[in-house]
Amino acid sequence: MKVAVTTIVLLACAAVLGACGSQGIQIAKTSPYYRGAVLFRDHCSGCHTLATVGAEGSATSIANRVKGNGPNFNIRKENVEQALYAIRNGGFSGAIMPENIVVGQNAQEVASFLAAYSGKQAQNVPHTTITLSTK
Ligand code: HEC
């Protein structure tokens, strides 16, 4: 009986620790982008995909997509201004993503991280760079 209880407690601990671990983040803890990566994982990964932090929140097919699925940042490249604009305004449309999930210094760090690590699997197609106001 004692063994069974101990086993259950240990399994519960493993489950809790596993869920809170940072093993999904593939950036050195000493990196200036590490904090932004943790913030992104904690606040953005439910709706966006980004392999660097193990985030899989974007839709994987048209058949199973839901309204909250945001762009896949493995493919889509964002610069700092675009990321800050989206954070402050709730995406580019303001219709689905909540505004100001992170603010101030945290927003800056998430934006710098996203600018550095988004678009790593982007296809090389001709594009036009647009400049957005970050008010
Ligand atoms: C509740 C789901 C949800 C959460 C949480 C969320 N987003 Fe979004 N995000 C979306 C959706 C949906 C879109 C696309 C629609 C739009 O742009 O209005 C979007 C769009 C974006 C865009 C614009 C991308 C583009 O090129 O069109 C950026 C940048 C972005 N999100 C960054 C973030 C960051 C950074 C966080 C965390 C602080 C975050 N999102 C959290 C749902 C979410």
C-alpha cells in the first residue's frame, strides 16, 4: 500500500514538474533572448506555432483549425515593430488576439525574441516590407 502511494505521489510530481519545465526552449539560458522566449512560451504558444520554444498553437490543417489559431512563426517572419504592433493592438486586425498580453519591458523582450527567431522556415519568395506605426 505504502509503495503504491509513493508511486502515485512520484508520478504526480513528475507530471507537475514536466508541465512546468523549460525543456521545450531551444535557446541557452545565457542568451539575451531567453527571457523573451519564456514569455512567448507562457503567453503566446496557445495560439501560435514556433519550434524554438516548442509552441504548437497554430492550425495544422484547414480541417481542424479554430478561430483562435494565429500565424505559424516558423514560417512567418516578423520584425520588432510588427511584433510590438500586434502585441499592443491584438494582432494586425485587433479582432481575435487579446491586446497587451505582455506590456512594457516584457513586450519589448517578446518582440525582440520573435524578430530574431521567427521565419526560420520561411520560403524565399518575393515580398514587400511594410512599416507599421508603433505609436
Ligand atoms: C488567443 C489566441 C492568441 C494569443 C494568446 C496570441 N495571439 Fe497573436 N494572433 C492571434 C491571431 C488569431 C492572429 C491573426 C489575426 C490578426 O492578426 O488579427 C494573431 C496575430 C499575431 C501577429 C501578426 C502576425 C502576422 O504576420 O499576421 C503577431 C506578430 C502576433 N500575433 C504575436 C503574438 C504574440 C507575441 C503573442 C503573445 C504575447 C500572441 N500573439 C498571443 C491569436 C493569438
